[in-house]
Amino acid sequence: MKTQISRLILAVILCLPVGLLTLSCTSGNANPKAEAPPPTQVVPEFNANDFKVDHPELFPLATAVEYKTAPALNVTGVVQPDIARAVPVVSLASGRVVEIKARLGDLVQKGQLLLKVQSNDVSGAYQTFLKAQNDERLAHIQLERAQTLYDKGAVAKSALEIAEDTEQDAQADLSAANEQLRLLGINKEHPSGVVAIVAPISGVITDQEVTNSSGVQGLSGPNPFTISDLSYVWIVCDVYENDLDAVKVGQSADIRLAGYPNQVFKGRIDNILPILDPSIRTAKVRIEVANPGMMRIGLFVTATFYGKQPEIHGSIPANAILHLHDREWVYMPLGNGHFKRAEVVSGNMLPGNQQEVVKGIKPGDKVVANALDMQSTVEQ
């Protein structure tokens, strides 16, 4: 019995602090606002079309000036030889090539030996020359005899006239035979069965159709060589029909070689082919340009034409253009410290650290002279 009373007294003693604590907690007044989270502060989104800065006087302005430019049309082309300056090397004698003194791509001079041809035409031409020479000698002797007899009254005048005619015919035959030897390149004093073929002009060999021991068929077959004078070359370009208004015969064009991109050459539009390519709708444009020595046949080039009507664009300092996210922007004042960001399309760099603006602003518009400073202020 005593044990149960002792346990009861112990339980009362242990529960007394808990009850006092609960009583103290419930006796005060609860404050829900104190337990609530702080109010949410909404930060307004940046409006690039209208924002305000605290000190607008820190951002000097620049005025877009007028810049007149002609739109450029860039097309690709290829270097080709001028056909009018390409001369074939012909051989009047048919035969077999026994020696070649030049090759494709060589630079040759006028009169330089190119190849030798062994031909039976030489023996026939020389035989004709000897016969004509003998006939002329005989006709001359007969003419002298007829002249002597006529002077002494031994023959009639008709006999003298016949002798004169025979002499003239013999001289004509001899002259023709001599000219044939000259055309074949044979010296009548030292005849040879080998014909020497020389270069008719100075230039570069752009075509070769013969090799050692090959045959030459005279004027009927392919020409052994073709020599091109590359002091002037053609640039042949394809221009789409929508851009034909930018090219006119006689206008100049800038030529940039793929192998020499830092050099610009001047050319002149020589011809515009009147027939369009039906598949890609382009016309062939031929440009004649002086060759300084580095334009090689087949070299790719870029031709720039300036035949379009001039356009008026704006020009602003290059620092006024902000390059952001693959786009270009400028900051323009709206008044009372307000600015807006406007997208532009820039063009070529101009002298004096100026840059052409093709789209986005017009001459007379004001922009922040240093867009990067404004961008740094906006980000803060």
C-alpha cells in the first residue's frame, strides 16, 4: 500500500513542471503576423524600349551623318584566256614529230623553236623548186636567142613574143616554188627533210596536242600548240537575272583573287551574253582585266560591281554600336533621362572610326556615343 502511494506522489511531481510550462505558453497572446514570411518584393522587368538613368549627362551623344554609297554586287568568276589573244601553232607540212622544244605552260617568245617535223612534203617542194629553176634558166636562154635573131631579122616578132611569154611563165613557177619552200621553213641553199615550227607570237602555251613521234596532219588535224597572250585575261562571271541592273557594258569592276585576297585589281565589263542559262537563270558577264602576272587560268575570283543606284545611309561612331547576342544595337535618347535600345544593321567601316549603318537609323538621329558604357550602367 505504501509502495502505491509513493508511486503516485512521484508521478505528480514529474507532471507538475510540464503542466506549469503548458500553462505559461497558453497564457500569452499569439501574433500570426509575426510568424508570417516577409512580403514579396516584385522587381520590374527591364524595358529596353523605355528606361531611365540617373545621370544622363554622363553619356555623350553622337549625331548620325549622311553617307551616300552604291550597293555592291559580289559574284564569283573564273580566269580564262582572251580568245582573241590565243593563236594556234600550225604546221603546213604533214609528218612525224622528231623533237619537241616546248611544253604545256611554258612561256615562249616569238620566233622560238617549238618542235621539228620530218615530212615528205619537203622533198616534193624542193623537187618542184629545182624543176622551176631549170625551166626558168632554159626559158631565159631561149629568150636571149630569140631577141638576137629578131634584132638581125632572122625571126618574126611573134617568135620573140612567144619566148618572152615562156620566160615570164617560168619566172612565175620559180617564184611559187620558192615561196612554198619559205612557208615550209626550208632554206633552199641547205635543204633538209626536217621542218622547224616556231612560235608565231610571245605568250604562254595553253594547249598541247603533240608528243614525241606523234603525227602532224598539217592544216587538217589538231594544232600542235596554242599560245595565249596573257597580258590581258577574261573574268567570266554568272550574274542572276534579278541583279542584271547592276552590270552594264563599259563599267568598271573590282577583282579580288582567291589566292591573293588582299589585292584589288580593276577590270572593265566587256560583254554581257544575251542568252540566259535556263537552269539557274544567270547571264555570263565577261570582264577584261590587265594581268599583272599572278592571274592564272582557272583561278577563282570575286568580282564586285557598283552599277546599282546610290543609297543614303547613316554613319555613326563605331563605339556607338553594341554587339550583343549576334545582333547590333544602339541606344537612342527619348528625353528627360529616358533612353531606348534600337536594333540596327551595320555596313562597312569608314575612315575616322566611323561605321556605316544600313538599317535602323537615319541621318540626323542621335545615339549614345559609347554604347558599352550605357550597357554596363543598365546591367547594374
